[in-house]
Amino acid sequence: MRLSAARRMAADLKGGAAPLILVTAGVFAGLAPVMGLDTWVSPAAAVIAVLSGANVLRADVLAPMRARAVSRAVRPFLSGPENGPFRSTANALQIGKGVWATPAHVTHELVAYRVKLPDGVTLELSLAHLSADHDIAVFHSSADWPWVAKPQWDVPEPGDRATLVGWLVGGAVSTVQASLDLTVQESQEPGLVTMLGPAPPPGSSGSAVIAARTGRAVGILTGVGALDRQRDVPDAGSTGIVLGVRLAVIPDRFRSPAGSGAAALSCCRRASPAGARFRRGS
């Protein structure tokens, strides 16, 4: 807990340093002529220009660019017999070259897996890691899709905005990509990103959870629940609790194609948080 608090404090200091320096430089640039320090006006103005430009670049250019890359790194996840036919069952997110993450609850024994690319092209997948406890599976592909999601290993702060992006699979609209804006909440369970907002429609399982501030992927959609434990799971569009499993739960050795090809199975499947009624994302 102390380590978590230290990390949050460091993040707050890092986030507040640039605005503080910017304001200080602005005040100094305004007072310098009055104080007879004209030679310092230009350096102060340069600091203001650099910091202002850096803030604009990070917020208006880098974060949206990363988010677009994440949305392109999400592809429909297919499963079926070795010789087909295959059908879309969830979303898969490429988090490294040839490394794909998807919910474990959509995997089955004696089934082959692929990801669907544009123009009907598919990539064959081999299982590298499976954790039913965290509801996440990692697959490796022999070839990679050009778009790779930039992972964010730490969880966003409560109150931060997150975006859910994925394909609606399992029906006639499987070629449609949907996006939802959510608000991050304090998570009661390690390994989860807890969010509040409109419930995603069925078929969204495995959609990417993007931190709006950084544009990086922090997790994938795993389940949806009601605000009140006694109520049923909300319909699509109704306000509810949206759960994502953090990419940080993936062991380091499976985050690159060099990881072992043998699946690592956990002992059990996690129960729904706090006894609430939840459904899996698909």
C-alpha cells in the first residue's frame, strides 16, 4: 500500500511540475522588467513557450495518436475447429509484435484460434499463457499486424476518463467498431480496472480500455455489472459498472514473442466482485 501511495504521489508531482514551472516563469517574465532584470525576460519566455508547447503536444497530439493506434490494434478474435469454420467470439488486442491479449473466458479446449484482419485475412494464433483467475489469455502469432497498442502498466487514477474501443462480434454487425467513454473508479480488487458509465453491448468482450490522458491501453473488457447488487446486469447503454482486466497482470515473459509457448493455467476462476451480479463482456 505504501508503494502504491508513493507511486501516486510521484505521479501527482510529475503532473503538477510543468504547470507550476509555467506559472512561475510567467510571473517572473512579467516582473523582470520592473525589477531591472531585462536580460532574463527572453529565457523566461523561452521556458513558457517550451512548456506550453509540450503540454499541447502531449494532450492534443500524442495521446490522441496513441489512442488511434490502440483502436487499430484491436481485431476480432475467431475460434473454431482446426479445419474451420471460424466465428468471431471476442476482441483481441495486440500489445506487442505478434502478442495478442483476449479474455480467458472465450477460450475452449481443442479449438483453434485466429485474429481477423481487413479484407478477410486471418492470422493463426498459438496459446502462450492462460489465467482463468485473472480472465486473460495471451496468444502469439507467426506474423504481426502493423498496429500495436502502447500498454500502460499502472492503473489510471479514480476520476480519470477512459475509453472502451472494440468490435461488436458474434452477429451481423461484427464489422462495426464501437467506442464508449467511461470514468475510472477506485478498484476493490487487484488486477482490475473498475469504471462507471454506459454498459457496452454484448459482443464487446476483449475491447481495449484506453486511458484518455495518455492514450495508452491499460486493459481489456472482461465484465459488466449493476450499480446495485440486488439488480440484474444493466442493458447496453444503461449506467453500470464496467470491468477491465489490467494488462499488468500478464507475466513479463509473455509480453513478447520470446515467451514460452506452453500455457500457464491458474487454479481457479475468480468470483464476481463483492458478490454482485456480473456478466462477462461477450
